[in-house]
Amino acid sequence: MARCPVCGFNVTYPGAERCTSCGAVLNVVPTNHCTNPSCPHYAAKTNFDKTVRRCPKCGALTTIGKQIDDLI
């Protein structure tokens, strides 16, 4: 069983290379940064926890938040 690094879903399908919930690639440790070039967190390349979908400073989507938003 693998845990999705993006959405946290427990993937139980044997040999799965992608999450069966959101489609993210499994077994990858993602970086999660602010996507707003005007934000200090963007300039600092602050790496947020994988559960943070919006920047706590400016409210822009994070890189993981954008990936999830694009899948929906």
C-alpha cells in the first residue's frame, strides 16, 4: 500500500505508479511553494507541508494546490 504524496489517499492497488484518487505520481516527495511572484514566500522558496494548498501569506495556490486544482 502506498500513500499519495499530494492528496494523502491510501492507494491499495498493487504496483500502482499513480494515485487512484488524484492521479499524482507515487513515491515522489513533492516540494510545495507559493506560486505568486509578488509574495515573499515565493522569493524565499518556502517549502510548505504537502497539505498546504494556499499560501498563508498571500492566499495564492501553492504548487501542490495548483496540481490538485488542475486535476479537478
